[in-house]
Amino acid sequence: MTDHKDSLFEFSTDESSLEHSSSSSTIYKILSVEDDHTYQAALLHGLRGLRFEGATLHILTASSAAQAADILASNRDISVILLDVVMEDDDAGLRLVSTIRDDLSNNETRIVLLTGQPGFAPRQSVMQEYDINEYWQKSDLTAEKLRTVVISNLRAWRAVHELEVARQGLQMLVSASRSLAAKTDLNLFCDTVLSEISRIIDATRGGIVCARHHLDDTPQNNRVIARSGSFGQHEQAKEFASANLSKRLQALWQKALASRSHQFDSPYSVLYFDTSEIDGYCYMMAVESSHPLSTQHIKLLQVFSENVSSGFNNVALINRVSKLAYQDTSTELPNRTWLLRELNSMSKAEFKDHALLSIEVLNFSDVALMGGSELSIQLIEALCRTVRRSLPHIRLVARTRDDLLCVLLKRSEMPDAPSAISLTDLHLALGKLELHVQTRIVAMDLAMIRREQVDDALPLIDASLIVTRQRQLSYLVLEPRLRDEIVQRYKLLQDLNAALENDALFLMLQPKVHLKSGRVVGFEALIRWQDNSGHFIPPDQFIPVAEAVGLIGKIDQKVFEMTISAAEQLYHLGYQLPVAFNVTCADLTTPQFVSNLLVAIERMSIPTDMLALEITESQTVADYEQVNPILSKLIKLGLSVSIDDFGTGYSSLAHLTNLAATDLKIDRSFVDAMQNGSNGEHVVEMIIKLGKRFGFDIIAEGIETEQQRNMLIEKGCMFGQGYLLARPMPLQQVMSWLALQPQIEQATV
């Protein structure tokens, strides 16, 4: 949100689509999240006609964080997000960053934060606390800078995306290659080659040695991989000098190395295999036969060597692919995949005897931005060395994220709190530069999770780091209660998705009544969820999760469909009682939701005044300009519109006079407060007077005592709902209940 109209862009009134035709099939998606429509239009105009390497740019827009979350849930391939900080709430944009990175697990999309009010989100603290890629004040962002920012971030996203796609492909390739190739281990492969050569030329009384030589090393620097026969006396895994050979074989070795080819001088042979294009090495085999080699023997060796050469290249390629798939290419440290493989390879007993220590570098993106990738790599390498010095008995250090090291070590080797905290404030020497580095550490005992759930270990670490950041801690030991909270939230999300797929959500209807007569005047539809075990999950548990990951739109769509069905059934049984359902501003600002709602209303078999809509005051105020016209249209169609929780959203009188609504609902907190002092009574009296002054019907929520009911009647409130009057009921129970109620207005069917 911005307090000024940005004049840095000049734009026409033509607001046609930014999507242009292109011969390229590649489409890059950009999401602009901005609640200031003027600035949104300026951004769209600034990006008009922009193309990236001939590819189409498709611009999506959202005017709130909630609407953006819904768009992101259904568009996983968004490349860049231009994100306003202050929208429906002061920190709406920052909460959306957490939703993107944590709840949606989207670490590829580039996030460019825009703010017109830097005081709400200072650059230094935001860059430290949130995983964003760039931060701009709107006043500094000219049209030229905007296009440059978008192009540079598109280029960065493409590089990250291609690397991720390649890594996934390499992992699949490694698995496939290892299952197809009989011998992929270098030592085993060399042992097999020696055995086969010995059989071909009958070198059982001679000897064979295989050594590896890096082409940048001196000719004398060779490393033994396998040996047999007369060469078995040389100690394995030691440097091998060609001077250990006989003079004839030594000369032949040097000649093969210089010419990079096989050399034969019966009874000696030196075979040369070049894999330098893959790994910089060559492999050489010195063969000493106990008898002179015949021409046939030499030909057999030459033919067999072709297969051996392919085998060495295959081994080198597979090892290279393994390195790319299981190692961080910048530091050659094991990566996240390697760590998971290591955890999966451990026995149950071994697994329970180990722990993970995760070390997150703060402000890592700033270091990379100021010093480039080389400095950031040096930082990680220096941190790794420091960790190894402090914890000398660790099993593995893996770089699982650009800014995160995960240390696998025995529980007995876990540092105590002071030792761990000492790693959160470091001064690291990076060449001639000394860098002050702060970290955030989470320690997790692997005994806390079952061996069968090893894949949950790293997500638990990630979630715990988020908690550590939220609590402003530098060190956290993951306790069972926190683990259970994180696991429960993830399970709840999985179950909620399943419930939506299986139509497991259902409605309860709570009656609205005339307070004096007790006559039923309508219902509010309330969403409920009962899991497979028969347990009811409260809405205040699953609705926030749904809002965080963009599922709330699907739930609200389901609710209005079920509400229409319930209203139709009541009407056709002879009850002329409107049924209200709840919507959010994100729903009403989503064109598809509004379109579906209008189509459903048009197809109803009952009068439109049998349907009502409820929306909270705070959301109406936040998106007043967008929501008010839509509510007006619905009222014209015959629907009632109630402003829920009235008094909590700080509506201005100007908004109230033009508010597209028919009813105001007094929030239950004010109803409760009536009995606790004069302030509560004054608020209720004020709402009732305002409602009457501007022609709204007044409905009180949360009435639970006769005293509350009588006080509301005395103050002039005509309608209410609450447990005193009637509890929420399923539709079938409502029908039975209605049959016992007097003075029910019958519908003309």
C-alpha cells in the first residue's frame, strides 16, 4: 500500500492484457500483489511489451495477500512476485512471504518486496528475517529500473529452476544407471578388469597393477587402485612410482603416458584409458606376463581394452553424475539428497543414536549480494571448517540449502548449549577479509522421530528454524511438544485436502430469531469437519491453515454450494427462511469465485431473497473500493448482506453511509461486555443507534444468557443468535426442530 500516487510511470487508459502473442512456447509468469490500484496500473504499464529472450511474459495480479495465496496455490510456476508490504494488514506482504517459503515450500520463485512506507518494514530487518530476493522503495523504482529488476530476477529464476530440474533428472539418472550397470564401483571394476586380463593372457604367474593418474600431476604421481600377482607386494592405497617397475616396463609406462596410448613390449604391456574429459584422470595398467605375448594375445588385449575404456568412462560418468546429484556443486559438500540417503542407510539403532545440528547463516543473501557468489562460497567453506574444529567427531556435514549446514553426529557428541551458542556469533577469516557471521541453530535428536519417517527429519528442521526466527532465538533444541505441533499442522493440511476431495466437509445451520417473540427469521450456515475417527475439528484450527496455503477459496465455494442446496430444501418444505453463508474479501475479489456464485444464484430454484451473505467488517473496510460494488450487485439481485463482527473493524462514518449491506451483526465480544461494565453497553447502544440511523437491521451474536437477551431487547435490538436461542444443527435436525416452532412463515411453493 502507498500513501502517494507514483508519478514515475506515465500510462494510458488502455488496460488491455499484457500477454502478447509469441512464436515461443515459453511463458514466464509474474505476479504483482498490490492493493493500490493506481500503482498496480503503473506497474502493469511499466511492464507492457516487456519480453525475456523472446518469451512471453504473463502478468497475474492480486490486490491482497489472501488473493495472492490463492493464485500461488494454483500457479506453482510463477517466476517473479512484485509484492507490496502493507495491504489488508500492516504485515500482510511479509506474512505472504512466509506462506510462500514455508507453507507452499516454494524456494524457487523470486520475491521483490515493494514498499511505499519503509517504516513498516525496514530494509535491514526484513532482509534478515525473511527469504526475499530484492527490496525496493516505490519512490525509487522508475520504469527503467522496474524492467531491469524483472529481467534480472527472471534470469536468476531460470538458472535456479534449470538447476533444480537438472538435479532431479540427475538423481533419476543415477538410480537408473546404477541398476543397469553391473560394475559401477571403481575398485570393483578394476579388480574385475585385472581378473579378466589375467585370464585372457594367462598372467597367473606374472602380475598386473592398475593406477590412476591426474593429467595435471607429475608423471611419477600415480595412485594404486588394484593389483595382483607379482605386484601384490606393493601396499595398496599408497602413491605408486613407475620407478618400482622394471626398467623395460618403466620405459613402456612413460611412453604410454606421453603418447596417451596402449604400449606393448612382450612380455610387458601398458594399457592407457583416458577419462580426462570427464574427471581429469587417466587409468593405466602395467601387465607383466610370465611368457612372451603372442600377436593373438595383443589383439585380444586391444579388443578387450575397448570395452574396458567404455567401462572406465561409464564409471567416471556415473561418479560425475553422482557428484552432481548428491553434492553441492559450489563447495563439493554433501547436499540435501546425500544427507537423506545417509539417514535412510542407517539401521534403527544407529538412527536413534544420532542427532542433527542445523546451522543457518543470517543475512546470507546480503553477503552474496555484496560480495558475489565467490565470497558466499568462502563463507560456507570457512563455517564448515569452524564446525569441524569445534565438533571433531561428526559423521557428516551437508549443505542442504544455500544458507544452511546440517551436521550429522552421535548424540553423545552433541554440543551443550554454551558450546552451540558459541557458533551463533563468529568472526571468520575469508582470505584477507574478516567477516562477522551470525547464525541460527536448531538441535534435533533423531530418536524423536521413527526410523520409518526419516524423510520428515529435514522438513522438521526447516519448520523449527522458522519457529526460532519467530521467537527471535539464536539456539533452539527441538522438544517433543514443538515437534508435535509441527507434525500436527502438516497432518491437518493433508487431511484437509483429503476432506475436500472426499466431500467430508458439511454444514451446520444456526437459527437467527426475533428476540421478543422467539420466531425463527433465518439461519447462518457454518462449516464443520468430522474426520474418519468421528472427531470434530474446530474451524478455528483448520480455517487458518486453509487461508495460509490458499485452500480457503475452495472451502468457501463448497460452502455456498451446500448453502444453496440447504435453502432450496427448506423452501420446498414450505419454510420461507433465508440461509446466510460466509465469504472473504479474497473470494469476492477473485473473478472466478464471483462468476461461479452468480451462475449458481441464477440457477437456483428459489427466490434470491432466500440466500444471504456475511462478510467481516475488517475485510470490508480493507478492500472497500473493490468489495462494495460487488456487494451492491448482490443486493440488487435480492440477497441480504450482513456485516459480521461489526464494531471490530473500525469503519469510518463515510464508509458506513455508503456501505453495501442490509444488516449489521454485533460482535459477541460486545454482547459479553454488556454484563461487565458500562463501556460494553455503550458500544452496543452506539451500534444499534447507528444501524437504525442508516437503515440497517441489527443482529446480535453469541447470546448465551437471558440477561443478555433482555438487555438487547431493552436497547432496541430485534434479532439475535446464540446458544441460548438455538445451537447449530445439521439440516435434518433443523427440519425436525422447525416442525416444533410456532409462527413459522410458510413459503409459497
